[in-house]
Amino acid sequence: MTNSWTDIRNTDLVVVMGGNAAEAHPCGFKWVTEAKAHRGAKLIVVDPRFTRTASVADYYAPIRQGSDIAFLLGVINYCIQNDRVQWEYTKAFTNASFIVKEGFSYSDGLFSGYDEEKRDYDRTSWDYEMGEDGFARVDETLQHPRCVWNLLKQHVSVFTPEMVQRICGTPQDKFLHVAQMISECSTPTKTMTSMYALGWTQHSHGSQNIRAMAMLQLILGNIGVRGGGMNALRGHSNIQGLTDMGLMSHLLTGYLNMPTEAETDYATYMKSRQFKPLRPGQTSYWQNYPKFMVSFQKAMWGEAATAENDWCYDYLSKLDVPSYDILRMFELMNQGRVNGYICQGFNPLMAFPDRGKSTSALSKLKFLVTMDPLETETSRFWENHGEYNDVNPASIRTEVIQLPTSCFAEDEGSLTNSGRWLQWFWPAATPPGEARNDVWIMSQIFLRMRELYRKEGGAFPDPIFNLSWQYEDPNQPTPEELAKEINGRALVDLTDPADPSKVLVQAGKQVVNFSQLRDDGSTMSGCWIYSGCFNEAGNNMARRGTEDPDGVGVYPNWTFAWPLNRRTLYNRASADLQGKPWDPSRKLLEWNGTQWTGYDVPDIAPTARPDQVMPFIMNQEGSSRLFTRGMMRDGPFPAHMEPFESPVPNVLNPRMRGNPVARIFESDVARFGNSEEFPFAATSYRLTEHFHYWTKHNRVNAALQPEFFVEISHELAAMRGITGGGWVRVWSKRGSVKAKAVVTRRIQPLHCDGGRVVHVVGIPIHWGFTGAARKGFNANTLSPFVGDANIETPGFKAFLVNIEPTTPPGVVS
Amino acid sequence: MNVELSRRSLLKVAGAGVAATSVTAMGFGEAEAAVAAHVRPFKLVNTTETRNTCTYCSVACGVILYSRGDVRKGEHAELLHVEGDADHPTNLGTLCPKGAALKDFVKSETRLRYPMLRRPGSDRFERISWDQALDRIARLMKDDRDANFIARNQAGVTVNRWTTTGMLAASATTNETAWTTFKVAKTLGIVGFDNQARV
Amino acid sequence: MNQNRMSQNTIPDGSAQPSDAVHSGPPVTVNRYGPLQRLNHWITATSLILLALSGLALFTPALFFLTGLFGGGQNTRLLHPWIGVVLFVSFFIFFFQLWRANLPERTDVVWVKRIGDVVAGHEERLPELGKYNAGQKFIFWGMTGLILVLIASGILIWDQYFGEATPIDVRRVAVLVHSIAAVLIICIFILHVYAAFWTRGTLSAMTRGTVTGGWAWRHHRKWLRQLVGRRRIDPAK
Amino acid sequence: MSGTMAEQPRTAVSNPPVRALAANFGPQDLLRRSATSSLPAPQRQLTAVAKLIDVSKCIGCKACQSACVEWNDTNPAIGVNTGVYENPHDLTEDMFTLMRFSEWVNPETNNLEWLIRKDGCMHCADPGCLKACPAPGAIVQYTNGIVDFIHDNCIGCGYCVKGCPFNIPRISRADHRAYKCTLCSDRVAVGQGPACAKACPTQAIVFGTKEDMTRHAQERITDLKSRGFANAGLYDPPGVGGTHVMYVLHHADQPGIYSGLPENPRISPLVETWKGMTKYVGLAVMGFAAVGSLMHGIFGRANRVSREDEENAEKLVEGRPVPPPDSEERPG
């Protein structure tokens, strides 16, 4: 989230698309109802289903899953056509005026440089025209035919209301109603917020869904302002934290990233990351990359990391592929190229696409270790549960070790919420039986392996021997010790560069925040963006100050928000080029002539002049990007792409299947179905009564939603002779499930291109073969094994199935 | 827990929807013993309060755990009840159907209690000790790492990749746990390292 | 003379039952109810009394104290319907033995018309009667009807077993009907008991099972004649 | 509009106490007590409280059900899916409150409206359950409007179910006692709001004095009217003397569309007759019958068998001539 949950109270229009906030985040959604009750805000829901969110919406429009880009580009087109653009913002704060190289083009749904063999783009033409001064060329007047604005205008022009209806199945009048409501937010005094979640990310073109809305928000001037922003409603309690902490294949902490094979040494690695500003006087904050990188290496390998050995650069693995994400790992596993797997509180058998493939992959492992407070289907994937898990244990050679862990009620530490708040919590209960916390378990695994390496030697033990492990009790580092390590400290006295006699931080003291980190090895910090969470002032994540000056929803003294306790990202964009708030009634920051003042920590140097330094300091441009150059694999602009399994061909290019550059493995292509065999458009989702595969273990939630079901329209039910409450079989190219049928008016057939009727089948997740709820089949038995082109998020939201009435599980029909 | 909770009584707070006059009229401040046969005795009396954060979604609602016994005093503690933290800016004490039933997650019958081992081809788990489990894991991991670690690629570049053992990090653990996990996994050279961010 | 002869040859129908018989005295005694019939009657009677008491306890707070007799409200609530079942079964075993004898006849009309004489005890002014008079028949059929109503409505409000199966508004009707029927049956019960006391010599019919010849002569002469007639034909009796 | 509006009532403004507190109300505050005629008049009048359920803000998340189960430590059964979202499918002794879902197509706009109503005890000012209850003190009504069941006194007869115009109470199969929402009397007694109201994520459920809840409802209704719900209104049915659980409905003109919320609920005339006329008339009739026959027994002449009757019987048996009956006498 660029803004916080509590900031949503400041909005005038909430657009819930690609998510179902009321259902998945009820307590965050409270702020939508607050905005409605106290600001008279309106709520729009665009979704294939009339969701619980829609039940309290002011306006609902249906859309075919996977067609969001067309809808959003349609709205952008509407805004441009009707001159509903926040011009001052767009001109100053976006790259609208940047001139794009010759040779960039877009036609038939494809951008210039496409290589069908490689399923990839040559992205060299997707860049700015550079001037002799080394800066990108711009045309402030937006007259240049190749300036970003004109390219965008042209790019979206095909998405007329008619085209939107053909692609999305959204009736024109409903689309126009939504577009009109949204376009009203182009005035500086009206803001709109976008609340989205997995409904946008879980597509082979997920990143582009979000880009499309972000671009719309930018031209409406809604980024960085109170009640605006792009608000990704993260799923798990600390998934923001795990991403921030870099627990991913291609990441290090704080969005530093892993080297690739091409980056043979530290210098090469750093060259491609120290971004120089593309416009005069801009910040381009990543110029500080070395400070964070070196401090990170020092946190990892302490004394061993020296300037001489490039701060142990070689200890880091260098990737030969963009990332060993979950899909790639399970593909390799299924090929028999993975021997061991550790699932720390995770249930891949249930949560990953194409369960059949997951089962086969896990069966090929030598060993599987699971750490969880609860039973998981994954830890029992080898156990036969009749139709629900029809496997033969004898034929599965995988050794499984199941470790019982403590849960939140028994732990202590910090979690990072969707709004980037790091909230410390305390333990209240004794873990059951012999359950132990994850820190102890990970320490034990590490210490025991290190011991084995000391005794026996083995493959490249240096990083293992040198890993910094300075804890009072090495067997059980305390949350405070770890938090302090994450914050970082001075390793020697840090003196003021201006006045070397002045010591800013004494050796061994915590740095106040990342502004004190250095690239000479004199500081260490586990995760630079978190720096400031636990400094000499104490554990800032434990703060519980409830004050909220002028009720703006900032709560500056409640725990700690990264970075630097900043609550709204890009908040400098809430003021114009003179530093005056766009909307005085919604002031966040203001330039008082010498520096920035206001409710939030400025997202810019406090003394950076508003007319000179642009708000998007993390970007080389200083401005935000309507055009992303070569940064995304599937295009500098979002383009309409169908799901790999789509009930209709791509209107713009019938030959194009799915995302033209999305990675698909050979073995999976054979497991895609077509609309002849599988005529219905399925989508999977969560229900408010349950949380993933956890709450089925809990008798209360199990009672509130006890049994697996699918939702279909009355029309489809009539077509297939299905009755509400009866059993149906739903099958895709990958598998088949049995479920109860919920026949509802909340799902309506969509009328798409050429009068084609698309029937939607809604499939909630949540059930399995362990826990208190009734045993059930799993939605991911059906979902396809394909990920987003940029970040490999599996596409759970749009695939094809067939459906028929059937007999209950266990009863032979 | 180092933070004093607000103790405002619902019916005394401005905005609580109750006129101040009604406070005494409703009997507040007047002490009469609760009669068991009448109003049920308040069940949270003499419990230990602990500030915690809901373990489910990333709204991260503040919750207060009420338990018998105090772990911070080294006592054995049983969780009795969970309620939203009225002081929390985001949830203001409210909770969703999952958060409101957190207690039953903690006390679920399918909570794991002991390390278990499933031998190849077996159709059941058998209980083992922590030492057996951890030594076994360390051994399995080391053997695999030693056998399949890629120190250099064909070009002779140091790559230090261990691709044959993967790890999925939990999404509900703390940042501190995440840091520990990160250090261990990346140090070993595990590149097949991921989390639930995508699902 | 002739008349006497004649009357001795033709046996009148006093709806006597096989087990009824007369024994020469003095004093003459007449068997009115066999042992099983009496047992049957008393089971019915007892359950009716228990039902009345437990029912009244739940009918009005003023009589709630009666639940004490059954070991408290919970037990009262638990027992009442089961006793009802006992009553129902027991009564209908009784019913099938007596219903014929209780079929209405012409003389019943006269009896009703002369109810004044009945209450005044001037039975000599009434026609000769069979085993039962109109009043007894009224009680018999009244009980029958009301017990049917009570068991039916009772089942509808027997929430423990039939509650969920019954729509709430049906239950509301049932509870009203049940209480009204109960009031009526209690009244009939009172009438029955009173009549038995007021008409001296009646109780022995349900205790010893016999009445005196005089009682039979006075109240159910046609029935007596029938028994005597039977005796002539078959002296063994 | 935000400026003019009073702050929305927030039930969850406080965290519950953990130190022992005296209850703020109790037996001395009873307005009514089931099957009890001689109830001393309460010494003081507590301010009426109320729970307001704003159906237009409700997202049907069932947090209220969850919180209710947790607070009351009930143990609802794990049922099945029958093609609807309601679970369990009706109120039970273990589920005092239930979200009821109905899909309604608004004939005016032709738009689908998913009407979700939290069902449960309405805490009527004129409680039918209490009227019907035969067990002294099993159901009580406090002067603040809370209608509570005192389970120690309950006999499980189920009369309260029949008496309730909303068909709310349920009898436990386990302990044969009646259960329903208590408005969390135990929480209210220590200054807390009901568990459901505290949990409600969108604060569609709020709790306070009835006066303030009514005022708050008016603000909500104004907002709803501004959004085109011309018939938005408050559901506080006069037929039962008003309720201490009220609804804000977007279509107050047709409560029936909210899963059969009664148009104009009142204690059923059947129940009124049963608990009224039948009781009094019934007792009178039975009393009259008993007393009447007793009197007749005492003062009236008993119907005795005479010596003559016995002799006649003997004569008849022996076949000796019997004096002809009076009836035969008269004509001759």
C-alpha cells in the first residue's frame, strides 16, 4: 500500500477491482465505510462476481476475469477523450513529457522487438531519447509525436466503450457510468483510492493489471495524496515483511537484489544498480545502493566482509535464471532435479496451482521438512484419503519430517502490515507439547550443519563459518537481538564528514536510521529500509501512541512505518510545484519556503525545493512512469492480454495466447485446455469466513462455512440441470473435483465479443483433508501452472473448466 | 507488555453514543454485587492481558490475548479469550470472523505437538525427539549440499548455487524470524528460496 | 300374568357385556367390570390426574408450585408428555371394550330431556336404561374426543422431538388448542368423579367390580333384566 | 458533510476490564419477571440501551457470529452446505445470532441487492417470550431494556419460542434450557458493549443508549436517502412496544425482503388468548365445575339405592312377580 489503512477515510471514491476488500480484509474495509459515512464517499466494485464488497457498493459493474487491462485502458481513454486529467500533476510528476526513442511501436497487441522463438522482447527500443547533456529529452508542451503522453493517447485509443464491452463483457452503460465517476477525481480536490489484491496479481499479466491502474491514478493526480494511492491489500500477516526482508530467490533485504552470473564481480554488480538521475537536479535515491549493500554484507559476514574481498561478494549465489521461484522449483522437482524441500509454515500442496503436478513433484523428493503450528496437507501428501487424496503411500519414497512450531500467541517480534507498519507483539501462551519457535529451529539447523562442516569439511563452507552469529545464546537468538541487527549499528565511531571531530554515532551504538549507513564497512544493517525500527531511542515498533493530529489518519506515534516512519509514500506529490497542497482540506505536507512541514515524514529531502526536485525520488526520472522503458518484460505500457485459458480469443490478435512473454514449461503446455472442451470461465477466490487453509482447523470458522462449494449462475445451472445444494463435478484439463453447488444471482452470464455468452464458475479455496471442517476437494486441483511474466505469480484467477451434476464423494454414480 | 491499555468505559466516552447523564442512570459508579443467577460474572476477571497482532491477513489488527498465567513471568499460560484492541488505529477493537475466533486456531485439535517422522513408503507418522529430527535434517541437507553444490559455472565464475534443496519461508512469522531464516538459507546458497508473496 | 311370562321369555338389550353377570342373593350382586377393565380404568384415571396436575402447573404461575410434585419444573416438562402417551394408550384399550355399550339410543334423548329428574334423583320417572345412561355416554365420548385432540396438539408442541418439524405458527395454534382441550377434559373429569360419588353404590363397580342388584335395578334396569334373562336360558350363570 | 456529523458511536472504544468489578445492574433493576405477579417496583430507572444494526453497512462477514460463539463459549455443530451462505441454517442453542442472506432484484433499478440481516433476539419492550414463560424468574427484563434468560430457572418447555414474535429462542438438546442473545448483559454490566457490536468490522452494529442509537440511525437514514434509498428508515416496531435491537433498513417500507423480517410484529393473538382469556376463563370454568359439584354433593340429596330396589332385584332374579314399573302403572 502506498497509503495506510487509516488513510482510506480521506477518500472520495473507492474503486475495488481485482480484489474483494470487504470479504478478505473486513477490518481494513471499515475505513471505506467510514469514508462513505463521513465524507459521503462512493464505492465502485468491478468484479466477475457480485461480492460481499459489492453488497455495500454504490455502483457495481461486472467484468470477465482477466480482462481488467482493457477496462482500465478504456477508462484512461475516456479521461483523455473528455479532458478529465490532472494536468499540472501529470505534466510535472509523470514522464508524460519524456521523448521515446525512434523505433518503438505497438501493433496487433505486440510491442516492437518481439521474438516468437524466445517468447521474449528485445527491449532496446523501449527507452527515452537521450540528449547530449546525458539527460533524457523531454517536451514540456507534450506536442512531440513520440513523447510518452502522445504514445499513451494512441495506445489507449482503441479501448472505446464498445471495445471494452467486446473484451470484458461489461455493458457499455455500466462501463461509462464507472468511467464517468472515476474521471471526476481528476480535479485536485477529489481523490480516488484503488484497493486491489490477488484478483489482479494472480494472472499471467498481473503486474500489468496494476500498472494500468497506477497510470490512471497518476493522470488523475491521486498518488501521494491523502485518500489516494495504489493500495495492494497483502494477504498474509507478514508477507510484506518477508518481501521487505528479501526472502525470495532473486532478492536480498530491502529490495537490494541477488547478483546474476553476468555480474562476475562487485564492481560490475554495482554498476548496473547505481542509477544516475535522468533529469537535472533529481534525487535518484538508489545512488545510495552501495551504502545499503555494504552494510548488509557486514550484517551477514561481519569481520569477514572487507573492502579487499569486495565485502564477501562471492559468498552470494549468482543466479543463472531470473529467479528460482516456486513454479520453477516445483517444475525442477517434478523433473527429479530437487532432492530436499523445507516448508516453513506453508502448504504448497493446497496453495500451488495444478495439485496433481505438486503431488507428483513432492513424491520425487528424497526428503521434505515441514514446520507448522498445524497439520498441513503438504506434510501428509503421502497419506491416502480416498477421493480427497488418492495416493499410494507405499510408492512414495519421500522421507517427511514434521516439526511443530509455536504460533503468534506464543511468539514475540514484529510483523509488517500492508501499510508498512512494523508492529511489535508479545507472547501470551505456552506452546502445546514440544512445539518450538522458528528462530530456535532455524538456529539449530544452522548450528548443527556448521558443526558437521567443522567436523567433516565439505562444499564451500566459508560463508557458513563466517556467518555473523553474535547472540547471547546462539541456540536461541532473542527477537530484540535480531531486531537490533536489522536496524543496524556503527562498527566504528561515525564522524561528521563536514567536521571529522564530531562523532555522530559511537562504535557499537545503533544507527538512528539508514541515512547514517555508509559504504566503507563502518556500519552494518540487516535491512536498510527497516533501519530506524530499533535505534538508541529503543524499540520503536513497540510504540503505542494513539494520537493523530487533526484526525488526518497518520498516527505518527503508533509503532513504526518503513521507511523512516513515513506513513504515505510519495507524499511530496500531495503538494503542487509551489509546495502548496493540491487540496488544502487534505494537506499532508507543505513547503514553508525553506523546508517541508506537515503531518507525515516528507518522502524527499526536507529542504528539496518543490519547483526543482520532483517527488518520485526512487526513480531516475524524479517523476513517475507512465512508460516504464525496459523495466517490465511484457511492455512499457500495459497491453490487453487474454489468460492462457480463455473462453474468447484475443480481439486484438487472435493468434496470441495468454501473455506472449510469460514463462511456460513444456510439460505444462500439454495441460492447458481449450474453450471447446472446457467452455466455462473459472476463477478461484477466498471467503470471509476462512483464511487460506488455516481456519478449517478451527471449529468456529469451520461451523461458519463448513463445506467446499462452487458458485454458478441460474442460467448455467439450468443449462446443466444443476440444483442449488446438489453435488457437481467440476473438471479442467488438470483435474476434477466434487463440490456442493451454490446457484446464485450474484453471478451473471457475460456477453462478450460477437454475442458470445461467457458463464463464470466461482471456486472458493479453503478446503482440504485435514482439520475440523468437512473434508473437501481443492480449487488448485483445477488451476493452471503458469505465472506472471515479471514476477511469476501463478494465474489462479482465470482458467477454463467444465461442470455437471454428480453424486456425492464416495458414492459411485 | 509495556503498554498501558486504555480503560475508558464504553458508556463514559464521548462518542460512545451515550449521553454523560445516562452514565449514573445506568448504574455506573454504583457498586452492587453481581448475582450469579442474574447477570453472568464477567469472565475476563483476573486474566493476563497481552498485546498481540492478528496472525491472518495484513490489515494486522491489534488484538488482546487474555490468558491464565503469565509467560513473561515464566509461568505456564493458557489462552482464554481473544478480543480486538480498542486502541488500535486500524481496527479500533473490531475483528473479522477469523480474528474473532483466533483462540480456536491456537487451541485447535490439529495443533502439532511433537516432531514426527514419516519413513519412505510408510503410511504413518512416528514420533521422534527434537535431536533426532534436527540431526537428521542437518545430515540430509549437508549430504545434498556437498553432493550438488555448484561452486563455479562453466565459465569458471564463482556462482555458489545450491539448487537441489529448496525452501519456502513462512508468511506469518516475525521479521526477526525472517531475518534468521534469510541468513541461514542465503548462507547455505539455497537459491530455490521463496515465500507466500505470490499466493 | 301373561305380561310376566312374556317378559321372562324375551330378553331386552341392555348392552350387557359377556363378562357382566348377576348372582342371586340376598343380596343380589351384579358383575359390572372385570379385573382387567378396572386396572385399565385406574391407569387411565391416574395418568389423567397426573397430567392435570403437571399441565396446570405449566398452565398458570399460580399453580407452578405443583411442579414440586414431580421433582421440579424440568421433570414436570419431561414427564407430562410421556404420561400423555400412557393415558392415550391405556384409554384406547378401554375404549375398544366399551364403545359399543356407549352407542346412543332413543332412551338417551328422553334421559336428557328429563335431566331435571336425573339430578333430583327421580329415576322412577325415567325409562329403563341399559348399562350406560346418556350422561355416562357423554363423558365417554367427550373423553375420547378430547384425548385425541390433546395427544395430537401435544405432539405438535413436544419441542424436544417434534419442535423443529413443526412450523412456529402451527405450534402457536397447537398450544392454544391443547390448553382449551385440557380445561374441558378436566371439567368432564370432575363431572365423572362427582357423579360416581353422588350416585351411591357406584364406586364398588370400579373397586370390587360388582354392584348390588338394587343399584342395577334402580339405575340400569334394562341391563339387569338382560342379565337375568341370560341367566334363565343358561342356568350355569 | 463530515463536519456536521456527530462522531459515529463506537462500541469498541474501550478494552474490557480484567479487575473484579461490581455489576452495574442486577435483580434490583427488574422491570418484569416471568410468571411472577408480585415483583417489587424497581428503585431506579436505568437508561434504555439499544443495539443498532445498520443493514446498509453490513458486509455479511459473520464476525458477529464468531464473536458471539467465542464470548458465550458455545459449540456450534459443523454442518453442511445446502446451497446458501447461512451457516448454521437457523438459530440454534449454540448460535444466538445468524446472518441471513437474501438476493433481491430491485424492481425500480433492476439491480441486484444482496440484503444481509443479522438475526437474533430483538429485546422487545413487550417481550412475548417473557409473557409466555410459565417458570417464575426464568426470563427477566431489566429497566434498561435487556431481556435475559436465567437458565437456573428455565424448565425447557419451549413456551418462550412460541411466545416470541420473531421465533428466536432455542431449546438446548443438551441441558433442556432455552438460549438466545443476552445482549451480552455480562459485558454491559461492566460498561462494555455486546461482543458482536465490538467485533463488527464496519461498525454496522453499534451499541449505546436507545436515544443515541435512534439519533445515529437518523444520520444513517439521511445518508442513505442521499444515495437514492428513498424509503430508508428505522425498524423499531411499535407492535412489541419498540425493541432494544433496531435495524436501519434501506427499504424500511418492506421489511419482509430482509429474510422475512416481520412487517408489524406483535405477540401472536393466539399466544395472547392462550396466556390471557384461556387462562382466566379456564380456571373459572374448572373452579366452577369443582365447587358446583362439591356444593351439590353437600347440599343436594345423594342418589341412594332403597331397600325396595334391592328387594325388587331379588324378586326379579328369583323370577317372582315384581311390582310393575311406574311407567306401566300410569296408563292403567
